[in-house]
Amino acid sequence: MRILLVGASGTLGSAVAAELAQRHEVIAAGRNSGSIRVDLADAQSIRSAFKQAGELDAVISAAGNVTFAPLADFKPAAYGQSLHTLGIADKLLGQVNLALAARDHLRDGGSITLTTGILADQPIVAGSSASLVNGAVEAFVRAVAVELPRGLRINAVSPTVLAEAMAAYAPFFRGFEPTTAAKAALAFSRSVEGAQTGQVYKVFS
Amino acid sequence: MRILLVGASGTLGSAVAAELAQRHEVIAAGRNSGSIRVDLADAQSIRSAFKQAGELDAVISAAGNVTFAPLADFKPAAYGQSLHTLGIADKLLGQVNLALAARDHLRDGGSITLTTGILADQPIVAGSSASLVNGAVEAFVRAVAVELPRGLRINAVSPTVLAEAMAAYAPFFRGFEPTTAAKAALAFSRSVEGAQTGQVYKVFS
């Protein structure tokens, strides 16, 4: 398979690349690195990335930015002024737009795999925007699965905090059992190389 | 209790008003009716509604607009151009902003109750934006519950399609067992008059 991997240089993305490159051609994409440059928050750059990538059997997002901030910092505000703006523009609409572009570009029977995270289910302090965005992406995946044409499939992978990221994140995730990027990468393999659609693969330990 | 009810004139809202007005003072609010006018898509009108309402023990949203459209109509596009814009601005950020304003205005121990819907869990054709928005609001509710100050609580009610709405919606919800607005209203009572927080009360039949 030819697989476009957005966020290929990240902690999660590099593990996904290592897992899938054993059997497939993985085309690395990212905001600042990779053979294709793509900014999830820019719909035009997503369209352009698919044009550059050529024929594809799968697209994976292992990317997505959100704002972490205490609830007290969030004020009632319109999109653009809200602290939810980054998460909505990037990890939410960015992954939605990647999926919509993939719908138009993937070969018949291709697959789309997005990334959410444990905060959709299990909140932490300062994580409300991440929770909101992850919950949106998971419900979107379940919904879109029933409408995708040409045998296309879509799933999400929801990992818990990664052991590789605990140096930075441990204070926010006390008591959470971390997983490894390599273990989370298996869920991406399951989505791409399996046959299910509309699933959220949770990797919670 | 003094309860601000947004969407009080709707099918669901009027049943919620009937249930709660038996025991509480319900202040009706809405875009085009009610003693207080509020547009969920306008953060300033939400702030203004709380100022007009005075002291409150609870706020309920039985409102929220989203776009229903076949997946084929959705194109990769930024916020503002995307068919997801209405749902994000209104049912998602509108309810988020209502909750954030309520955090600052409710009396200690007050409650916030938002509305989602069965599409968060069980998709229908043309419902992907509703699913996305409902999933976002439910995850937001779970997350915000762990950070709300002053004993404030927050829950969501997720009803299936209402019997009263089947004249319009039946073709989209074939095989779904409708509930009644009166039965769904009980879940709002449970949220407001109960003691739980971070819950999604599903009323699926």
C-alpha cells in the first residue's frame, strides 16, 4: 500500500511509520518536515498534499494541536477569540478536512485513520478543549463511516498518554498508566491493514 | 430554584418547562421568543442574557442548530466556509459559551444542563455534522465537570428522535424508536434536581 502519514516526525507518528514501513510505502508528511509539507489548519495545504502524494491506499493523521488551559481561563467567546479555536481549527477541522480530501483522492477500498486520545473519555484538569475535540472526532468517525463511498473506511485511534511523552506530561496525567508509541502504532496497523470501519481503537495501557 | 431555560419554546424546551415549572421558577429564553432573548451563536447575547436573568440556580439549553447534509456535500474547508460552521458556532460553541457564562453567574451549587442527541452514538445518513457536534459537547461536559468551581455541576441530555418531530424527521430515522418530549424532559429534571455531574443522560426510547 501507499500510505500518506501526516505527523510522521512526531513521537506517535515515527512509531507508526516504523510499524507500517516494514510492509508498505509510507510517505511522510508534516508541518515542518517530511517529503510533503502539510498544515492541518490550512484546508488548501491539505488539498495540495494529496495532489503531491499521487495515488494512495491510506491516509493517517498522527497530528493535531489543541490548547491546554485551566477552565478558569476559558471565557465565552466566538470562534477566533475562544481558547477552543486552535483545537477546532487544527485537530478537529484539520482531521475532518483530511478525511474529506481523502474521500475524494484515495483508491477504492482505501482507509482513513485519525488520532484522538484518552481525554475524550477520561478528563484531566486543563484538558477540556482536548476532550471536546477528541469527542468530536470520534463521533465524526462513527458517522462518516456510514456514508463513505467506494468501500472507503475510516477509524480513529485513541491512545492514552505515551511513555515517551511523560517527561513533559506526567504532572497532568498522575495515575494514568502510559502506553508506548510502538504499542499505539499497532492500532494504526489494525485500522489500515484490517477491515473494520467506524471504530475507535482505544489504547489505554 | 430559578432556572434559565434556553430554547423554551421548542418541542423539547416546552416539555422541559412544563416539567420544571411545577416546582421551580422557569425563565424562558430563546432567539425569537421568551422573556429573555438569546442567540447561542452570539457570545455577547449569552452574557447579556445572564445579566438580565439575575440570580440563577440552574441553566438549561434545549437549543442548538446544526447543518444536516449528505457527506458528499461536505468539502475540505476552513471554519466559515465549512458546512460544519453552523453546528460549531451554534450547538457546539453556543452551548460551551452558555456553560462558561453560567460558571461565572450561577449561585454556588448550581447546575448546567446541555442537549446533545442520539447521533453522538448512532449515526444516520446526512447527520455527520450533528454527530460531530454532539460528541464534542458530551466530551466537554465530562471534562468540565472535574474543573467547575463552587460546587457547580454540569450534565448533558442525549435524546433520541422525538415522537413530536417524526412528521419531519421520520425519513432520516427509520427504525429508530422515538421517545416523547415529556419523557426526555425527565432527564433534564434528573440533571437539575439530582446531584450528579459529568453525566450524559441518554433517553433512547
